[in-house]
Amino acid sequence: MSQVTNYDIPASPLTMTGLKTALEAIFDALGDDNRGATAPPNPFEGMIWQDTSGTPTELIKKYTVAAGWVTLFSINITTGVVTPYRAGSPLGTMAVETATDYVAKSLFNAQTFLAAVDDNTPSPVSVAQNRIIGRKTGNIAALTLTDVLDMIGSAAEGDILYRGADGWVRLSMGTPGQVLTVNSGATAPEYADPVIASGEVTPAMLSDYAAGDIIIHDFGPLIQLFDATSYTKINRGEVFIPRAGVIRVTFTLCNHSGNTNAYARVYRNGLAVGTIRSTTTTATFTEDISGWTSGDLLQIYARGDNAKGNQVQILNAKLKATNTLEIVTQS
């Protein structure tokens, strides 16, 4: 162990013997980094000291005027284990490396990079074509474009992405019947109910029929003379149904034969589906009939009470629903 009080040449009178002794002491101190159990006296900026107070683990320290003696690392002079320090605390040993501490270059190619896919375990990660390196959940991985885009909010089926003022933004899918438009500030897309011009057909108008009070067809007056007691389709008493659903049928049945009954009933494709209506004079009937499908024929049939030529008249025959489109085909 070698330390000196000062790194100075003795003052005069100086002899060659005195100079030799002083220089050898200084060289010895420099040679073993001022090694000793206590700090060397009169330290100066940048001086190195090998602290032997904890032998066999000795500390290599450096002196700074601002912080004093700062430990750089320790060395066990028996085992050779070196431990680096940071801010006065050991970081870990620098023991002899094993083969598992290395990743051989033969594991890499132009599609592979090195990453710690698990803590403290660096290993090669192969990147497949059309993949992006990132971390969605868990560890580093090769992500698909879908994985990356799913990071923008809680992605759901039907959502779309657009560029906002500060980055990409997810727009949730709208509700049925809405259209994609631009907001009032002309800065972003949005879903909104369509603006319907006068006379324009809306999606709601094209939905299934539901019974309501909007007239979708007016038959006009229907007159038929009957010489038989079986139900017969009244002239012009048939219409084509373009959509499915429930239709409200209303009509006034008039009997001009006097003291016998007149009958009327709604048919579908030649089969009776409505309630039998009858009167000896005049009566109005309303019925909601379901089960209509696109392409059906709605028909009004009537008959007399005997074969003496009953005259039956249908007035105010109308079809009603919640839609506003008229049924256009009548026969």
C-alpha cells in the first residue's frame, strides 16, 4: 500500500538522495492508485484511491472537489468479480460471461432484429412481411396493420378512421338510416339523419308496411252485379302489393237489392284472409291484415244472398299504412 502526504518535490536544500526518495514514493503511490484503508491526505481533483478497508472487496474511488470521493466500481481481489456503481450503489456483477449471455450473429438476417421480448432475455425477433414492430399488449412483437389501427380507441365493426387536427380519429358507425356527411364546421365527417327534399323517397318509406292512417291507395267506387251466391272478385278490386307488412283495409259496403244480405271479404292471391262482412243496407268496416309479402295481390271479393241479381257497391275502399308511397298497380 502506498500513499504520500503531498505530490510535491521537497524544498531546498535538495539533495539527490532526497529527490530520489521523494520521486520513488510518488511513483509508488501512483502505481497502486494510492491504495490504503484510509483516504490519502490532501486529495486533489481527479485523484484515484483504491480503498482497502473492505478487503477482499476493494473500492475504486475518484475525488471531485464538488462531491468528494465517488465510488466508480468494486473489485474482489480474490475472485476477480467487478461490480460497477452508480450514485454510490452497486449495479450488478461483471462476472465471467457464459455462452447464454451472447446472441450469435448467425441467428440474424435482413428480416430479424434484437429485442428483449422477455425481461432480461434479449433474443432475435423475426419480422414477417407486412408487419410493424410495436407493443399492443404484452411484449414487443410484430404487429399487423389491423393491430396498429385497433389502438385508436375501442375499435368496433363498421367504424371508420379519419385524420383529425392532432392525429387519426375513430368515428363510430352510425345508426340505420343515417348517412355519412360533413359537420357544420367542415372539419370532420359525421353520421346524421338525411335531409329529405320534397317528394324524395326515404329509406323509411321503403320499409315494411305497418298499419296506420296514411292512405296508400284509394280504389274509388266499385260496383258489381251478382247472379250467384259464391264470392266473386269485384271489377277493379285488385291491387299489387310491393312490400311486406301489415295493411289496414277500410271500405263501405252498400246493398242495393233490398231485403237480402250482401257480403264482402278481403282476399290475398285468390285466398280469403279477411273477415266476412255483411249488411242489408250500408255499413263501414276496417280491418288490419298482416302477412303481406312483396308481389302479393290484395283483392276485394263480394257475393249476394241469392241468385236474383244482387247489386253490391263498395264505397270509400282504401288501403292505409304508416308509409306514404302509393300502391301503383290496380286491376
